[in-house]
Amino acid sequence: MADSKKLSRERLMGSAPMLPLIIKMSLPSMFSMLIQALYNIVDSIFVSRLGEYALSAVSLIFPIQMLNVAVGVGTGIGLASLISRKLGEQNYEHANISASHGVFLAVCSWAVFVIVGLFGVPAFVGAFSKTSEVTAAAAVSYGQIVCIGSLFVFNAMAVERVMQACGDMIAPMFCSLTGCITNVILDPIMIFGKLGCPAFGVAGAAYATVIGQVANFTVAMIFLRSRKLPVKIDMRGFRPRKTAIAQIYQVALPSMMIQSIGSVTNIALNAILIGFSESAMAALGIYFKLQSFVFMPVFGMNQGVMPIMGYNFGARNRARLMDCFKKAVVIAFIIMSVGTLIFQIFPAELMRLFDAEGDLLAIGVKALRTISYSFPLAAVSIICGTMFQGTGHGVNSMIVAVLRQLVVIVPAAFLLSKAFGVMGVWYAYPLAEIMGITVSLLLFRKLYDKEIKTMQSVV
């Protein structure tokens, strides 16, 4: 049975028609990412009903949440990339060892964030001296709860990436769906005090998030134990191996850096925007929630196409590797272009989902329209990054991210804000994406000429 499963995977990843394969592998992840995006928006909509201070508090702590996600997703990407490549090489023993190390690293990541929650969150919030006391108190409470309770989300991410690397995209979808639905149901109950539950306010949103993550992890473990996968997680007699950890982090660390840079960027932009008003900072927070509806489906597709890229790179099949890359670029570009149109046509309606009025509404409308011009450019950079990660060259993704999200956007936002006020911050986004797509294509060309061009071209 195990051998037939392996052969089935090889036929799927190595010879199935590419477009149907991408759709089959990506749709479950895209759907689960859309559900996650819906949760992000619903969560903030409920919080916004408490007042603009609550929305500002969640926006203030968002960079720490981004850092939390960066570590979990980054480790998962490194894990999935390694497992996919080892399966392509038919090295099943190494794939099993890698999977067990994914769980070990998830627990280590949680331990770090317990310390961040206890000591880092209060110091971080205190650094924003212009924030009101009520906003700061709500932010500290929210941040500490999500950090200390992150054990389950780290482990859920690791288990889901193992299943995805094995070609199982359905189970992770149901795991994410369970967590998100649990969270959305509990949000109004715990925020406003329904059904006999105390009204926790902003902290209630954090408690709902953690409980949703517990539900996600529980379902993930049920699937892991019940599905017949070519890779197993066995922690009995486990001993950490430096080689396995190094191979995972070869891709994971650049991915973490990519997303962590996004956190640093958010902090820097908040520091610039708070100098104008809390409404400007809240508008950026709303943008991040809304843009997830555009970016999350593309990131979901990444989870589907990266195992295909990794497998065919490991199998040295140039034709299928490039076919996957080209089709993924086209799909991502279409999704991002549709997102741009929505942001251009309905910015006020989107902002009013969060009870935005007055200055918040005016600032937010201009932000959505200006930043959304960068979406189609970002599509190409994102898929290039997926190719880098799938082929074990995650450093290239990190280089692009550093340029887009740190070297260009932060200085540009600072300088342009001096000349154009708040609008200068929004202008920095398209400028950064122009730089990003340029460098992405140059690095991709270098990778192609050095490693992909000389591969066999098996159809």
C-alpha cells in the first residue's frame, strides 16, 4: 500500500497535466486562506464596534502578530520545501526525519514567544509614547494573550505543512476552516459578553484567537493520525539533528526574514503615521486586513505550487518546473488585478465595514486606491519568491523582501511624507514594488541560467 501511495504521488507531481494539477493542489489552500482573510476582517469589524481606540490597539500590536506568523509560516515553508525535495529524490527516510524536526522547532518557537509576550509586548507598546493610555492598555492585553497562547498555532502550521508536502491539500484546508470558524463564532461572545460569558473587550478577541488555534491543532492531529501519508511524524526517541535543522532553516530563515521584515516595516510605518494621527495608523491597520483578501489566495496558491516546483526540481524536470512557474504567474497576476479593481471602485464601502467615518474614512479611501496600484507588480515578485523557496534558494526571496519592505519602502515613506503628508506613505508602496519586480526577475534569470537551464526537459 505504501509503495502504491508513493507511485501515485510521483504520477501526480511528475506527470499530471499542469493546470489541473495546480488547481487541484492550490484550491484547498486558497479556500482556507480566504477563510483566514475573512476571519481577519470579521475579527477587526467586531473590535471596531468598541471604538476607534480598540481598532488602533489591534493595529498597534499587528506587527508582533506578523512576527509570530513569520516564524510559524517560515519554519513550515522550510519544512515543506525540504520534504518535497526529498520525496522527489525518493529519500523517504530523510523526509520522515525532517517532519519530526518540524514539530520540535514549533515547540522551540513557542518558548521564544512566551518570553516575547511577557516582556517584549509591554516594552514595545510603551515605545509609542503618543498612544493614549486606553489604547496602550488594550494593546498590551491583546498582545500578551496571543503570544503566550501561540503553542497550538506553531504546531498546527508544522503538521499542516507536512501534509501539504505529501500532496494532501484537503486536510489542511479543513484544519484552517475549523480554527477560523471557531474564532469567528467566539469573537462576539467573548468581546461583548454573550451567552453568559464575561465581556472581555479587546482581550476577548485574543482569547477567541487562541481557542480557534487549539481547535485547528486538534483537527490537524486527527487528520495526521488517520491519513495514510508517505511521511510520518514519530517523536519516540527523537534526538535533534544539526543537519536536519540546518536544511530546514536554509529555506525557513530567509522566509522568516521576509515576513519579519514586513513586521519591522509595519512598526516603522506606524511610527511615521502616529505623528499625523491615530486615525492614520488605524487606516493602515484596516488596509492590512482588507489586502489579505487579495494576497491570501495567492499565498494559498503558493502552498499548492511549491511542492510541485520542489518535486520537479528534485526530479530534474525542467519542462514541468517552468510550466508550473509560468502558469502560477498568470493566475497570480489575474487575482491581483481583480483586487486592484475592487480597491479602486469600492474603497469607501470597504472602509465603512469598520465603522470608518470622518478623517479615518477620508484617509483610508486614499490609502486603498493608492496602494492597490502595486498589487499586479507584487504578483510576479511573489511567484518568483515561491520558485526560489521551492528550489532551495530562499535567500533570493529574502533579498527581494529586504529591498521592497525595508531598503525602499521605509525611507521612501519617511521622505515622501515630508513632502506630501500622509499620502507620501501610500506613494511608497508602488515605488517599492517596481524595485521588487525588477530585482526578482534579475535573480530568477540568474537561477535559470545557472541551475534550471541545464536540467533535462522531460514532458
